[in-house]
Amino acid sequence: MFMGFSAELLARFQFAFTVSFHIIFPAFSIGLASYLAMLEGLWLWKKDPIYLRLFNFWKVPFAVTFGMGVVSGIVMSYQFGTNWAVFSDRAGPVIGPLMGYEVLTAFFLEAGFLGIMLFGLNRVGPRLHFVATLMVAIGTLISATWILSANSWMHTPQGFSIAENGQFVPEDWWAIIFNPSFPYRLTHMVLAAYLTTAFMVGATGAYHLLRDRTNRQARIMFSMAMWMAVIVTPLQIVAGDLHGLNTLEYQPAKVAAMEGHYKTHEGGAPLILFGIPDDENQEIRNTIEIPRLGSLILTHSLDGEVLGLDAFPEDERPPAAIIFWTFRIMVAIGFAMLGVGLWSLWRRWRGKLFEDRLLHRAVLLMGPSGFLAVLAGWFTTEIGRQPFTVYGYMRTSESLSPVDAPAVGTSLIAFIIVYFIVFGAGTFYLFRLMRRPPDADDHELDKGPTRTAGITPGPHQDTPLESGHGA
Amino acid sequence: MELDLAFIWAGLIAFAVLAYVVLDGFDLGVGILFPFFPEAHDRDVMTNSVAPVWDGNETWLVLGGGGLMAVFPLVYATVLPALYMPIILMLLGLVFRGVAFEFRWRTNRWRTVWDWGFTIGSMIAAFMQGIALGALVQGIRIENRAYAGDWWDWLTPFSLLTGLAVVVGYALLGACWLNLKTTGELQAHARRIAMATGVGTLGLIGVVSLWTPFINTLYFERWFAFPQAFFSALVPAMLAVCAFGLWHGLTRDKHLQPFLAALGLFILSFVGLGVSFYPYIVPGSLTIAEAAAPESSMAFLLVGAVVLIPVILAYTGYAYWVFRGKIDPEEGYH
């Protein structure tokens, strides 16, 4: 025990902490990489240097985000072994090769071309540079594909047998990779990354429009981001619904916990909008609910049966108290994004997209909403998988390394301190970079290795930063 | 057939680890050498020399880890808990080192803080890698597919020595890299440091090599029993050749030769370790065959590795080619 906590709980908390920090960065860099590729493509196509300036504007935040994603990701790749050794030994033969392919097909590709993308424009010329940017963008998507396949297999495992020593032995790789929840999870996550980026880019554009609504770069950012919000949010809602139906089919207990259904409803389950879930007594109190809507959404019939947690053995029920809320946060953000998207469409149609200051303020406020939604969504699906690591086959309690609580607790504290210092500073620099006026041809924060990729070097600047940049 | 796959994979994992050690070795070495270059401008040039490639270099570490989990999951699941603290400290060191590349450009007030993070992070990562190596050489207690030792087993005089050896060795690689990539006073200073760290590296290789055979009779027989001794004598002989190459290159103002010679020292030391370990993957506890994953796992990933590793080497080589030559001291400083 360590401060009253078991090694298992501490190890779970450590994993949740490090992976929550980690997922934030790829969620942004997957979207930004595609956005940068699009900007450079537009530059090459339309020959308008404004797209190159936008590319250079977003390249620096991308480099910072990518760097943080790399270092927090390396921690993940070793944490399976340090804290979850039994899981690694048994599930490694299935999970390991998928992550091996992620390294071979994605990480090297991203890393190999990242240097050229950031520093190499003058050395290789625009066309090869565009290829490098594309390779980085494609690499981020390939990476998402493999890691989500591995994660999905833990939710909906298939294509294996179990050996005498307890190892999962791969029998059918096609079935393992394309396990039932993988296509839905991948679509949902990639769209989430795009939306996260769209709202960060949109908020940055909105911030600069609020200061100067004629700024052309800010207008382009804002307009592109709002198109993404209009087009991608509805797609995401459909994808999320399909993902939910897939979960209902393969992990009905998770859906029961998300919906707050402790009791099975025969003949039409309500949709519980709000309530206070109580895992201890397995009941939900003070509910606000709409009769029969739950059945309609989940079974597409007004009196379809919806299983409650009581339909599952007590030691196979996920805790509802957290994911009831995280699920609602995610859904609420999704609909807020849809609302903002439709609002922007209406203002665009009226020709007021760059005039409506209320819209700009709303989008600015929504800037970090994608990150919140991504985290809430991951909490929902991962806590909903409990008490298993490999759903139905391997319990979390039997996945742990033979570690003592003080070792896990001490390393957890070290991670918390280091992450808050390092990624706190990184987030601060990100905000400062996005706050730079995009109009200025050059800015002192641009200096450094990333600046060298600019097609025309700016004037020499050595004003101290803290006093130099605009408020 | 199963044995063959495991053997091939042991070779590939060894290759990934070696690639990591020599590649990230020189950029960790650049970080370790920061205190010897207090000038801000020198430090800018130093980080610029590795900024385009460090991420790719570090990816070999992820391949080593991910690959180990895929094809030798038992090693991954026993060695990492055994080396719990050194691994965690290495990871935290790499966090500070990695973010410093970007962060140090994003602030003036905190520049010094991230520069120290770069140095100390590099040193800790290198030192912990050396400790991990020493602890592995000493052996790890495994029972019932799990680590069965104590939390401080890794901390011994021998592992501290190997930790020091790796720090000094990486500093040598870093100094030779700077000798290759920089000009003027920076380069001259790097060359002097390469001399000192070269002597230190060779001395430490010598002490570790003499100590190792007495840790485990397995190593002793491997190195001193006839007829293997004839072949294992080749390694020290070639080490001597590399040592001469390093000294010759540094005294004759060659730019590439010292770096290649330093790489040679690392490669030969690594081969020496391989000679000691084989057929074990965790000395004394697990052989390559015992630790291997099911054949279907090894075969599936091998198909990809055989196709993709040459492609990776090709475009990584291209990236190095794009950034070839000396660093322009003014570039990246506009």
C-alpha cells in the first residue's frame, strides 16, 4: 500500500494520467498535419504566398505539439512493460506486432520526413517539400490506424487461441486487425482529431478577427475551420451513433453504464438525460428522463429491450458513476460543435462570417472543446471496458506487474510533477505561438530551427521576447 | 523453423538497439556536452546540428521496445519490471531532452532552464541506459514468467561503471559529431573534448571488458576457452584498430574519420556483448528460444520488417543527405 492505495489502483491511475496527457497531442497533430498538407497544397496550386505564410504560422505550433507527442508516446511504449508485465507477456504476441507495424510504417515515416518538413524547404525545393509534408500527414493517420486496431482488439478480441502458458496466440491476423469495433473506433477518432484541430484553428482565427476583422490570414483560418465544423460534425455524430450501436452489440454492459441503466427495462427504456448514478447501491437517483427514447435510440424501436447492469454478473460490471458523465460531456460538446457550425453557415450565407463578433467569441470559447470531448470519450470507452483489459478474457487485476505500491506511487508522483512542468510550459508556448499576429511577415517567436524553412528569411531580430511581442 | 524465426528476430532486435545506441548516442552526447559550451550561439549551432534527425534516431528505441513486446514478450515483461527505476528515470530524462529542442527557442526567460533540461535529461537518459545494460549483464532473477528479484538489484558497482561508460561514450560520439558538423573554434573545442572522452571511453571499455568475464562463468568460458577464444580475440584486435583510427583522425584534423571510428568502438563493444550473451537473451535466465513469442506473431511482423527496414534505412539516409555538410552558424538565427 502507498498512501492507502493498492499497486493496481496506482498503476491504473498512472496509465490513465500518462495516456490522457499523451492523447491530447496526437489529437491535435493528426489534424494539424493534414491541415498543413492542405495549406501547402493550396500554395502550390494557387501560387498565393498567403498559404505559405499560413503554413509557416501553423508549422511552429505543430512542431511543439509533435515534440510533446513523441516524448509522451515513448513513455507509453515502455509503460506496458514496467507496470503491466503480465498483460504484456500474455497479450504481447497480439498487441506487440500491431505496435511494431505502427513503428515500422508510421513513426519512422513521420520522423524521417519531419526534419525535411520543418527545416528543409530551402534545401529540397517546394515539390519535394510537399511530398515530405504529405508523408508526415499520412504517417500520423497510419499511426492512428495501428494503435486503434490494437486498442479495439482489447475491446472486441477475436482471431486468437490461448496457449497453455496463458499467452494469446494469434491465429488469424485479418480477424485481429479488423476486429468488430476497429472501423468504428478509427473513424470516430480520426474525425475527432480533425474536429479538435478545426476548433483550435477556428479559435485562433476568431481571436485575430476580434482584433482585426480585415486580417486576411485570420479570415482564411476561420473560414476553413468553420467549413470543417459544418461538414465534419454531422459525420461525427453519425459515426458516434454507429460506434455506440457496435458497442451495444459487443459490450452491452458498457452501454448500460453509459446510459445509467442499472436495471433492465422490458418494454421500452427511457433516455436518462441526467441523474445521480450510485454504483454502491446500483441505482440512479433524481433522474430527468424521456420515456421510451432510450429504446428508440439503441434498438430503433419504442419497446425494444435494453439490458441494464443487473443483467451481468456482479464482477463483470463496469462502474457507471464516471462514464455516465463523461459520455454526456462528449455528446454535449458534439452538439455544441454542430450548433456553432450551423450558426457559421447561416452567417456565411448572409455574408457576415467575418463580421459577427458574437460568433467569433463563441468559437474562441469552443477552442479547447475538442480536447475535452476526446478525453471524455476515451474515459468512457476505457473505463467502460473494466474490469477487463482484454474484454471478457483477461482482468485488469491479473494484468499487473509484480510491483510494489511504493514503486508505482513514487513514479506516479514523478510523472505528475514532470508532466505538469513540461507540458504546462509547452501549452503556454502553444498559446503564445497561436496568439502571434498572423499578418506580420516575421515574428521573433519564429526564430530558431523552424524559422530556417521560410522561403525568405526575415530581418534579423534580437529583441528580448518578453518585452517584444504584442499584447 | 520456430528456432530460426526467433534467431532472426534476436538479430533484428539487436540491430534496432545498436542503431538506437549509435544514432541517439551522438545526439544525447551533444546534450551531455552542453556544459562545455557555455556560449549561447554555440549551443544554437549544436542543437541545430541534431534537430532535423533526433526524432528519427529516438524511434529506434520505440522499435526496440515495441519489437521486444511483439516477439520476445517474456523479456519485455521481466526485464522492464526488473529495471523499473532506471527505465522510468530514462523516460523522464528523454522527456526533458526531447521538448528542449523546441522549447528553448520559444522563450528567452526560461531558455536556461530548458538548456539545463537538455543537458541533465541527456545525461540521465545515457546513465540509465548504461545502468540497464550493466544490470542485464549481471543477470535478472526470473521465476514463473515473472521478475523475482528486488527493487534495488540493478544498483551495483558494476552497473554504475557501465552507466558512466555509456555517458562518456555518448559524449565521445557527440564530440565527434560536432567535429564533423561544425567549423571554427566550436569544432576545435569539440576535437579536444573528443580526445579526452576517447581516452576515457577506451579506458572504461577496458575495465568493463576485464570485469565482465568474472561476473558469470558463462562469459569466462566464452572468452577464454579454446577454440572460441581465437575468434573472440578478434573483437579486441579490431577495437585497437578503431582506437588508432580515432587518434589518427583527431590529430590529423580529419572530420569524418573520428566519427566513424567512434561508431566502430560502439559497434564492436556491442558485438562483444552479443558474443557474451548468446544463446541467452537475458543472461542465465532466458534463452532466445525460450523467450520467443508464438510463431504466428514472429512471422507476421517479420514480413513487414524485411520489407520496411530497408525502406526506412533508405529514406532516413536521404534525410541525413539533405542535411549533409557543415552547419551554417548563421542559419536558424535570423
